Amino acid sequence: MDQKQLKIEAAREALGYVENGMRLGIGTGSTAEEFVRLLAEKVAAGLDVVGVPTSERTAALCGELGVPLSTLEETPELDLTIDGADEIDSELTLVKGGGGALLREKIVAAASARMVVIADKSKLVETLGRFPLPIEVNRFGLRATELAIAAAAKKLGLSGEIKLRMTGSQPFVTDGDHFILDASFGRIPDTRALSNALHAIPGVVEHGLFIGLASAAIVAGSGGIETIHAVR
């Protein structure tokens, strides 16, 4: 199976967690979109759910395919969130934000009783950091924030290029009207320390380290589906 088919298989397995009447957080990205397509088929066949999308892109796809939607203001407590990830370690700490929706994704995940991650096996890593860490930042004071991030990382023994995400010739703008800095720190041995250090920087809105949020990960590989459960 190619990578797209593996994503579809992981998404199909995740449907087994969805029950009638659920309030669902619906993630962003290519794997989450496969889940939306499969979910829409179930909705068309009579499944009664309401979804809270984590991005305008996901909202548009749900609308196009007929998945009923709500907002987190209208539905502030969710039963389950299904979302993808850019990296997953053995403790189910994640790197997310490659699709640019990390702030809303984290808010929705935190509002959910459970978060199930869907991915192909290439996303499993021993230590996070192969994928650049997305950091959502306020536009104001961008350069000062970038320098503060670099200084905080240096104190933790981390270094590497911190690059403003671009779309063509213009900076990428999130749904929250922020910029994203992609930090190529390499291996991140202490994710909690880095998370705390980044949250202490005023210009940082949020970062792509998801710690203690995922309850399970459904990982599709050439040998089949593996489900990894978080140990709390």
C-alpha cells in the first residue's frame, strides 16, 4: 500500500471509535481529510454526530460532504477528537502543525474527553524533532520573538534554523491571523522543558508539542494496523 492508502486504513480504523450521538473534534491535514470522507459516508447512512472542525479548511470539506458542524462556543465539551500528527513518540507525545492549524487543534483536543491520532507508520519516531517544530507567533515583534525562541532553546542545548513559514512570496497566515516559525532543533530529549520555555515567551501564541493529550494512536503500516495506547 502507498502512503495515501495507509492513511485511509488508519482513518477507517478510527471510525470504530465513533458512536452515535457523539460530539467530535475533527482535525486538519491529509490524514484527517481521509477520516472526514469516510465519516461523511457514515453520516449519509444515518450516523448522528456533530463535528467541531479545527480549521477553516476542515470546515469547508465537512460542509461540502454533509458532515453536520458546530463551534466550540456552541459545543464546548467534546467526546472525541480524531486528528493526524507529523510525529509520534512512544509516549504519544506529538509534533503537530504542519498543516498550520496547531492552535485550534490543541484547543479542540484539550476540550475532548479523548484524542485518537491517526497516521501512517512513517510518523513514528524514537525521539521527536526530525520534523521542524511549528511555533505559532504574534505578528507584532516577530524578530524579537524569534530571538527569544533561539535563546530559550540554547539554554536547553537545542539549536538550528528557525524559519518563517511562507506561502509563495508571502508569510503563511494561520486561521487566527498569526505567523508560524518552523524550528529545526533536531532531537528534543525534554519536550516538557521546551514546552514550558516556549510558553514563557510573550510573543509565542502556541507551539506544536502536544503533551499528554493523545489517548491512543492508530498507526497503519505494511504489516497492518497497530494501536498504541497512552500510559497515564
